[in-house]
Amino acid sequence: MAIDIGSGASDMASSIASEGNTVIDLNNPCNANGTIDTVEMWFAAADADGSGVKVGIFYATTGNYYKCRSAASITGDVTKGSKQSKAATLTAYSGDYIGWHCDDGQMERATSGGAGIVWVAGDQVTVGTEVEYALLADDMAAIYATGSSTPPGWASITSIMGKASGNISHIMGKPVANISHINGKAV
């Protein structure tokens, strides 16, 4: 199953001065547990390319406090003025949000029609960092990410009762190649 998180990387009516700040998009929380592998961003054409960009996955703790669950640095600058796709490996859980920090560049944003964004000064895109953020109600940012969910399945089983799964030929008398479901779930 595919997972996604964030508003979508598109040309929006405004931008947010994100240089030196950490911003979290509260729109479209992650739809399932999994691994993010692609992040899309749209930095405003009127400002600099995004440099020193770090992307993080965050979750709410209490009030306007958010904690960084997973973080990745983007290699190279993010070209401004169009949607850019970058590789990143991030762990995300259902209900998490995506955010970023950059040294330079302004991300596109809309100031109405969204669930809001939160921001705080400084680089908070470090696993375990938890701080209070200020809310910009109704906003959305031009950031989006996709990946795949990690439900339990045959591909994730590495051993059974101490035997490597690659060495198991039969389970309960059935050849492994003929088993399509375990406890009602496809494998």
C-alpha cells in the first residue's frame, strides 16, 4: 500500500520565510505506518534555491509541542520555481506530519483553505527534538512525500522458530510456495 503525507508540491499564492526556521505542514497527515522514500518540494521562484534542506517527520505531543520522529538531509540544493523530487528515507506512522528546515530559500504556501502549519525558530529537524511551535491557521505548505506501508507480510519475515525464512520449504505440511495467506492476511 502506498502512503503519503503533506499538502502537495505546487505553485501557491504566497511563500513562507523558512530560512533558519523549522516548519511543519499539518495538512494530510500520514495515512499509514511505513517508510517515506520520495519528498516533493516547491521553493518560491522569487527567492533563493533551497539550501541546507533537512526534512523531518513529526508528531504532536501536547498542545502545540511537536517531536521529531525521523530526519534526513537532502543532498544538494533544491531548485526554486518548480516541483522538485528528492530521495529521502524517513520512518512515518499514521497521523504524523512532514516538516523541514533550510538555510536559504522560501517554500511556497497558501494562507487559506488548509489545516494550518506550525513554525519555530532554529533547526529542530533532529530525531527526539521536541519544542513548542506557533500556529499559522488555515495555511498549507508546498511539501509532499510518498512511500510504502510496512504491514506484516511474507517479505518482512526473516526467520521462523529460529530458521531463516529462505531455508523453510514447508509450513504445517504445505510447501511455502503454495501459501498465500496466514491468519487471513495475504503473504
